Amino acid sequence: MTKILGIDTGTNSLGWAIVEKKADEYHLLDKGVNIFQEGVKIEKGIESSKAADRTAHKASRVRNYRIKLRKIRLLRILSDAHLCPPLSKVELSAWRLKKEYPKNDLFMQWQGTDDESEKTPYAYRHKCLHECLDFSSMTDRYILGRAFYHMIQRRGFLSNRKDQSGDDTGKVKESISNLTQEMHDDGYEYLGDYFYSLYNKGEKIRNHYTARNEHYLAEFKAICEKQKLDKNLGPEIVRQIEKAIFDQRPLKSQKGQVGKCVFEKNKTKCPSSHPMYEEFRMLSFINNIKIQTPNDSALRPLSAEERELIMPLFFRKSKKQFDFEDIAKKLAPKKHYGFYKKSSDAEMPYLFNYPMDTSVSGCPVTAALKDIFGDNWIDSLCETYTLAEGKSRLNVVNDIWHALFFYTDETKLAEFGKNRLQLDDEEAKKFCEISLPSDYASLSLKAICKILPYLRKGLIYSHAVFLGNLCEVMPQYEWNMEEMRNAAIDNIIYEMNQIDSKDARTFEVCIKEYLKEQYHVSDEKLQKLYHPSMMEMYPRVQRTNNHGVYQLGSPRIDSVRNPMAMRSMFRLRKLVNRLLEEGKIDQDTEIHIEFARELNDANKRNAIAAYTKENQNKNDEARKKIRNLFKAETGNDIEPTDADVLKYVLWEEQGHICLYTGKQIRISDFVGANPKFDIEHTIPRSVGGDSTRMNLTLCDSRFNREVKKTKLPTELPNHDEIMARINDWREKYESLDGQIRRQKKMSKGATTKDQKDAIIRKRHLLELQRDYWRGKYLRFTMESVPDGFSRRQGTDISVISKYARLYLKSLFKHVYTVKGIATSDFRKIWGIQKVYSQKERVNHVHHCIDAIVIACIGLDEYNKLGAYYHDEENHEWYGMSKAYFKKPWSTFVEDVEKVQDEIMVYHYTPDNMPKQGRRRILIDGKKVLAKGDAARGSLHNDTYYGAIESDGVVKYVKRINFASMKENDVKNIVDDTVRGIIEAAINEKGFKEAMSGTIWMNEEKQIPIKKVRCYTPSVTKPLNIRQQRDVSSKEYKQQYHVTNDSNYLLALYIGKDKKGKEKREFEIINMLQTAQYFKTSNDKVAVGKNIVPLKSEHDYPFAYSLKIGTMVLLYEKSPNEIWDASLMDNNKRLYKVVGLSAMRMKGRNVDYATIKLKHHEEARLSTELKVKNGAFKQGEELRPSIIMLHTQLNALVQGYDFEINELGEIKRLR
């Protein structure tokens, strides 16, 4: 008799079921579902991380604060140097700490502008560049200071040499290059001069990307030289001003996020760009290559000569990755080689143990260093490096690599190359151009350096790893003497080579026995040997809780950084520990856990491999054609990048035209410097688009940035023209659809399995091609981004299942994984797919159904599955009797159908608002854990509202960008003149066309309408969060006005009036009030310890409070209805609170609280459900979603009347 726990893991769910197996019969013992928050924000079907949302706002606040600090620092220097009106430390401190901007008259006049008297920052910068100022005149000194203060307000983009990827960086650099070219064409050397000319012409200056060093720093140096500031101010003041304006604060180090090495537990993993790792990776691959020549009877490792012959292939700058076929060509005559497992290659004279299309990683960093310092690059470095004295070769290599890895400024790296490595200008430029990959190896540098000597001797990876830590195992007297050490290593390697493959003992056992016999190594020392299969594991559970029950420990592990996976793991821990406490399972229980569903059958995998190969061939061909076409068109040679290849493939797909503008595209328009055409995302990433080729096109750069922006193609005024240009895509996928249908017909006529498999593989390949072209075409027809467009869910599940299995093995002896495809197959075989399909995506119960199936899939079932499919094929092809597979128990289908009525879904909704923020700070040189305020939730909506008084009534308005206006906004425009102009344009052209163009406020003066203020009728009682900095004389304009985001708590008070009739009152606490209550600075003794009063306005006693996530059991008249009801009846009464708000009904001067409820089994989003209002009636039809007034709610409340645990068990509290 075996007890089995089946678990269906998900990003926000855990389905579980316990079955007992006797002989070949299963019995269902218990089951349930746990639901918890995914930890992502979902808006309009688009998922985004809540942490990312918070981080973006925090980054914006920090950025603004840093800008303020820079300004204060510069003003302090300018004030001390008499380059601006005097500012006291008190004034500057008040601005920094209290946000009180300096307002003394002289300072405000210094910042003011006046076009008529040429009193503008651009005029000042122009004057400083061309006229010598009089430093005895305070006016001239203030002009220079104002020019510098203007620079710090907009100091330009600083390129980071390590971050040269990404569309945004490319666009910025392209715009900077275009600006420089415009300056050059107009005859201006410095940015201040150019912008001054634009200012005088009345042309727009904003929205120009500028470079810090190329534009601003160059202008600063020119001003310093023109005004002879070293003489007039002193070099120290000039240095301080330059530092205040241009110094870049380094990014916070993320080295603490790097995982640990599995062999050296205290060492972090080595970056994959380190030359030692590149050699390690290369030798690991080379040592594993086997070859069979005409002179060999079987595959053998490469000889030393063969190894030396192929090593140069790894040091090619032009090929960071290459196919194994390049190696085969070096070792065998042309077209006389093949893969030993491929039947068509069996007769080839030269065979290898790798397929020819295997991708091999080169050594790009080492190749770049060899190009500069020669083949003996380490020797050269040791000779030329000025700090090499007293350092080992490895330390010298580390120093050079650290310079490449950590320097972000190209100029400083070039100086390092010239001063420390004695490079000339051309070599220093090459040194700066070395690009480092950003990923990490699986081992630390310490472990790699220990293993490398054995790889250099030709040992395969597993053997080299095993010997890697010999230095810690062997007797030190023998290891410290080089001759004895080398002899010992040679002896051990010789012994390894003598081990007979037929020996029953493992390799590990043989070597350990040899070390014990020959070198008297103790068992304790032998434990220090590395083992190739070592990986980070969860420690075995050794302790029990206070009741003597074993409990799973923390699932936190360095290998898992995914917060969604961690949340699921912690909920898994909670569930399993509860099952252990209740005695429902123990250590001997067999665990079945489902892996991800992203697994395909063999035919589908084959088709995917073929499709991938097809695309790879297309990319290789593109690389060749780019070289030829670019040379023919421009006369120049070019080495295409991966981005160039992608652009070329898109170019071919589009027939060499821009789909949005119809412009013809030449090869030089998108390859090379300053391309005119960008890679564009059809569905913008900001609304859920991805960066797959299906979502990319080649688009006119200006159109993409200025017109397309974040719009969908259907939102563009020329959508019909665009669709005409991609009509051939529609014809292509329709043609593929026809081919797929023909393949389906052919598969039915196949007489053998091989024939059928070949047809199915062809069909799958056609489906992949069809899906690509159809997906690409349909993206141009989407009027909105559909729900579920994000693929996050499928990605995360596999991570959870993988580590959940390892985690469970820390306690349970038998843990088995079940593939998602197997679960799906058995659902169909056992006849419950129909039941499952009815519940999937609608009812959380489908997780429990899966868990029951998973629990019943054992080794016996897997073994019988092959026979079942064989019988099924015979039935389908040859008309033999229908295949049969025994169900887990006789009433299996009937029992699964009843599950919906038999479980209470447990919902976990943590209350994070009371939690304090924690971080480690330095106090007296020691790190101390400090606690502080941390509002864990959105306190209010982002939009700020203005206030306007009209006829004694205050109305609230918001500013809207013209381009983002909706049709309903037009009637709410505040300014009558602006509203009239826009309405006239809409009447003439229609809303869509009018909004896509420019509407002029004054066409003669070229003044467009960019933003409008609109009334917001829905905003009547905004929250006033803080006082304005510049206080208005009008009271209603003195505060920042925002709207409430959500409410934290609803308190209900129930009492009786004088006539004995029940009366109810409520109080709602929003998130802003909650954050203020939980502030650590509040004196809880003074304000009372309760967030709501214990009695209402009319002295009614507090009954209970509701929060989002609170579970309630509804009744009509009496709570006894619940305690006397059956499980099936109570299943219909259990709801979860999903919304809390207040409202006032028309014609009544009374406020009502509204409570929105959702049934505990309901899996759909609240927005997808039809809400039904009103109080609960006994025996009513199940309502998935209900809205009740506080006067209608009759319920037992979680935490007051009952508790529900992780197993779905309800416990009465009163």
C-alpha cells in the first residue's frame, strides 16, 4: 500500500491530491487548491512586475533628487567664487532637506530671462565663447556663472562603453550624430553657438539628444580657454566646477546578485568574458571531440597534433560562434566527413561524435587580445604592463581583464592602455573596442584555475573536474615539491587510463581507492574532491518541529532569483508542511509533481529543429549577401553584425520597401553608420509586444520616432496603404493553410508509421511557417492588444517545477516528475478531458483535477502507455478493436465530476501594509539592520489635478497631451477658443485624421496646440496630499489634488436604534490614510492603537473589518444556516472580497459602502464577469460575482467567525 501526493504547480496556483494505491487500484483520500497572487500587475491583459513599477517611480524620484544635489553643489561653488548672487548654506540646506527653493530677489533675477535685452542662457553661452569677460565686473561674473548653471540643467548623454546594445542606445547615438552633422553644416563648432542661432530664429531647441563629452564638455573647455579661467578663477575652482557639472555617479554594484560556485561555495561565478574561462570552455569541448579516420577501428579522442590544428579556429575575431563543420574541415578532406550516428554518413571515411551543425563557442576576448599583443599575448602583457613586477601571470591577466570589465569611460580605458600597457593610439583604440559578453560561467575563477591544468593535459571535463581539487587532498609535503607533484599527477592520470570500462566499480571509487593505497589519503580528505555532478542542492531536513513532525525548510536558494518562482515555492512549503502536521502524509509518501507543459512530441521537436535550421541557413546566407551588396553599393568592406543580419532578413520579407511610408530601401540605408531605417516593433513593447521577428519590421527612422511611436498600425492614418503593402503575406499564409490541409488528408492514407511520421513532421513545419506569416500579418490588423498576449506564464512554470522537485527531495524519499503532456494525455485516455475543459480558465478546480491525474500516473501507467498507443494506431489504421486503458478506480470519472462541489479553494492574500522596510546601514563602521516606513501599495493615482473656481463651484481639471486625446475629451476642454479650433478641425477632417496631424493655435506664427486642459466631471472629492511649493492666494489651489487608487479596509458597525431596529454604519480607510497610520514616527499611544474607532458616530459597536482577500460565508437570515449546511451548500456560500468602495445614491443624502465579492472557485478576471447585485438568498443560483451594499451583507467573516487553512478546512471561531 502506497500513499501518493500529486502536485500541479503554477505561477499563482497549487493543485494537490492524495491517493492511496493498493495493488493496481487507487483510492482518493483528499484534495484541494491553493490560489495566491502572482506578484505581477495586470492591466488590459498585459502583465508587468509590481516591483518594476515601483522601481521606475523610485528611479525617477532618485534621478530628480540627484539633479537637485548637483545644482546645489554647483551653486555653492559659484556663490563662493562670486559667479552668482550670494546664497547662504541655510538657503541651500533648506532646498535640499525641506524642498524650499531659494527665493531671494537677486537670485531670482539672475535666473530670469529677457529676450529684448539678450538676457538668456543661450546668449550668455554664446558671449562666453566669443567675448572676453571683465572679471572685475560682477555683471560679467554672473553671466559666466549663469552659463555654467545652464549646462548643469541639461548636461547631455554620457555613453557607457559596456552598454552598447539596445534600440534606445542606437537611436540616441544616431540623433547625437545627426545633431553634430547639423552643427557642422551650419558652420558651428560648439553647441551653445548652434542653439543660440536656433533660439534667435525661433526654432525648437528641445528634443535634441546631446552628448556630454562631445558637446557640453567641449564647450566648457572652450569657455575656460577663452576666459582664461585658470588665471582668473584659479585651477582648483575650475576643477571643482567641472567636477560638479560633468562627474557621473557610478551605478550601484550588482555583484551581490551573482550566484555562487558549486565547487568553491564562498566564491562567485566567473564572468564568461574572462580569458581563463574562455580557455576552460574551449579545452572542455576539444577534449570531448572524438574522431574515426580510415586508420581507426572506432572513435577515439584527438591527438595532440589534431588538437593544435583546430585551436586557431577558436581565436577568430570574426566568429564568436561557429559550426562544428569548421573543425571537421580542418581534420578531414572536404566532403569526406560526417556524424557517426547519422545513417546517411555511415560510409564516410571520417566520422565525428558531433553533428556538423553543432554550434561551438569561440574565444572572442582572447582573440581580440591576441590581435593586439600577438599570439604570446600573456608574455607580451607581462613585459609591457608597467605594474607587472612581482605579479604572477594570472594576476597580470586579471588586471587587464578587470580594466576591460570595469571601465565604463572609453577615454579613461584608452589612457590605461597607453600609460600602463604602452599602446599606441591605434592599438589603444582596438583595446577600447573589445566587447565583453555579460553572462556568467557556472564555476568560479578559483575552481576554473584548479581544473585548467588537467584540461591542458587532454583530460575530458569530468575527469579534469574530479582531479581539480587534488591540491587540497594530497599530502602537502608531496604537493609542495614540483617534481613530486608532477609525478603524482602523471601516476594518477595513468591509473585513470587503466580503469577497465567493464569494472563494476565506478570511476570515482577506483580513484579514491588508489589515492588511499598509494598516498594514504584519509576519507575526510577524499570528501574534498570535486565531483562533476555537483550542483547546488537543498540540505536534507534533519530537525522536527515542537510536535516531532519533520517540516520543509526555507526554499530560498542562490540558483533561483525569480520572484514568481520563489512565491510559488514558499506556498508549496506552507501546503506540504500543513499536510505533514495534519498527518495526511509523511516522509515515505511518494510525491508526483508536474513539469511544464512546454514539451512536444518527437515529430513536433523534429519540425522545430528543422525550422530553426532553416532560419539559421537564412541568416548565414544573409551575412554573405550583405558583404557583397554593401561592397557593390558603397565600395567599402563590412563585417555584418547580428543586427545587420536581422535587418537584412526583414528587408527581404518586405520586398525592399518601408511598409509604413512606401519608401524604397537600399542596403546602405540600414547597414553601416547612421542608418536611415530602424528595426520597429509592430506591437510596441510598452503595451505587450515582444522582440521576436514576428513582431519586427524595418521602418523609416523618422517615421518610427515621430509618427508611429507607441501606436498600433491600425491607429495610423495611412493604415489602408500599409495593409496593401503586406497583402502578399496574407496570400502566403493562406497558401500554407492549403498545404497543411492536404498534409492532413495524406496522413490518413499512410500505410506505415514511418510514412505517417514523415507527413506529420512536414505538416508541423508548414504550421510553424504558417503561424509566423499569419502572426506577422495579424499584428497589423489588431485594434487592441488581446488578453494573454504576454507569454510570462508559460515561461515561469518550468522553473517552479524544476526546483520544487529538488526542494521536495530534501525531505521525501521518492519524488517523481510528470510531464505536462503526459497529464494531458491521461486526462483524455481516462475520459475526463471534457470535464477539465469546462473548468479550465474558468474554475480553479481544474488545478485539483490535474493533481488527481498526476497522483495516479506512476511507472506502471507509463509502461502501459506505449501499448495503448500501439492499440490506438491499429484501431485507427487497420480497424482493429478500440484501445482500452483501465481507469485508476471504477468511479473515477464520476468522482472527478463531483470535485467542484467538494472543495473549498484556499486563497492566500498577504496584508503587506503593516510591514516595515528593512535595510542594512553603517553605524560606527558596523552594518546594522534598520527598520523604517515602507508604504507597500499605491497610495493614490498618478495624475495631478488642477482646480478652477467657476460661479462659486470648484471644478477639477487635468492636462492632456494633444496626441493622446480621446473623442469624449473634446467637449470637456476648458478654454473655449481651443475647444472651438479643435472641434472645427474634427468637423472638417474627422477625429482620427485631425488628431494624427497638427492643429494650429496660430498658424501664421506656427504655434501648434500641444496640450489642453480638460474638466474631469468624475473627480469631485480628490485627496489633498501635500501643499504646493508656491502657495497661491486662493485656498483651493494651495494643495496637490489626486484621486484615490484603492481602499485598504472597510469597518462595519452594527447596532440598534431606539426602536430596536438593526442599524449599520461603516468607515472606509484608504491606502494613504493607512500609510500615515503605520508610520513608525506616529505615537500609537497618543492616537490610539486601532486604525478605526471601536464605536461609530452613533455609538454602534465595531462588528468586523473587511480587506481585499478576506473570505466570507454568506447567509440569508441566520449564521446557523452555515453551520447546519452540507459541504456542497457551503461551497456556494464562500466568497472572496475583491473590491471596497463608497457611493452616494441619487436623491439620498446617505453614503453606502459597496463590497464586491467573487466566488472562491472563479478563475476569470473580475472584468470578464457579469456582476449581479443584491443580498444573498438561500437556494439561489450561483453568482460568480456580486456587489452588495454594507446594509445587505450578511456573512461570517474570516478572522472573526471562522478560519480556513491551506487544506481548505473551515474552523469555527465563535
